[in-house]
Amino acid sequence: MSGHIAVRRFPVLTVSTPRMHVRRLDAADADAVSEIFADKQTERWLPFAREAGQIDGLAWCTEMAQERRDSGGGDHYGVVRREDDELVGCLWTKRTDWAGRVTEVSYAIAPQARGFGLAAEAVDAVAIALLLEHGFQRVELRVAPGNTASRRVAEKAGFTYEGLLRNAGYVHSGRVDLEVWSLVLADLRQ
């Protein structure tokens, strides 16, 4: 016995709906990703401390995505609108528990693409693919109270509210509670 634990790799994931497709990010997406993360409304709710500074789109699309893949923790994706092939959002999976087959999905949508249901559509498509095609048993969303847009995304994507994790997260303004929402395989059979 070698004493090494094999690291699971997050599945290569590409999903499509009639209005958009979700694919892995690459270096060519860096400028669009930087713009999405630089938006003030997006920054307000990002789970990154203000001290971390502005997210570098190139690093997010390349080395940070590769590091997350290599660790088995998740991946970084782009949400591409079909009508004009514009990258209008980012989705990322994290906190993957391979023994429990659980992962968390987070997202950010460009200001010009908000209000059209693309976030819910992308989250729903990715969650269903993870559950049905890749053997996951649970996909989670965590939402800071007050982020009503994200709560609506969770509801529209078919997630179930489970409760509040007290002082479990942080946003640019500091520590926050987090609502836990989930989608499990049994939800798709109802």
C-alpha cells in the first residue's frame, strides 16, 4: 500500500439549453470575466474578502481554475448566451465532497444579462447534469440573507431551502449568515 490518496478530478462539464450553454473557461474569456466580477452589485455578494482586491480574470480562467480542478474541489465555467455567443456569466463549483458526492455551485451574471432567468437556467442545467450524468447526490447553493436575486435563482432552479448557517460566510462587507439551498436526485423524480 503506497499511502497515497487518489484525488478525484471534477468532471469535464458542458451543458446546453435553448438559450445558453455552459462550458469551461479559458484565457480568451479573461476580459469578460474581469468585467463581470468588477460590477459593484456582483462585488457586493461575492464570497471574497474585500482585502483580496479585484479578481484577476486571466488568473480566474486559467491557474485558479486549473488549481481547483487539480485539487478535485470543483471547476470554473462560463455561461455563454447562444443568440450572440457572448459570455454573460460565470459559474463555479467548490467544496466538493467526493465521499458524499456533494458539491456547491456559485455564480455571477453580467449586469446586462440579469433579469432574464439565465442564472437560474444555468444553475439548473449544471445541477441536473451533475446529478444525472456524473453521480452526484446533492448540489448546494449558499445565499447571504438579503441577496433576494440569488434566493429567486435558487427557487427558480428548483432548489429547496434547508435552513440558515449562522456566521458561516463572508461577503465584501464582512461576516454573514448563509441560507442553504439544495437539489438532490429525489427532487428530479417528483
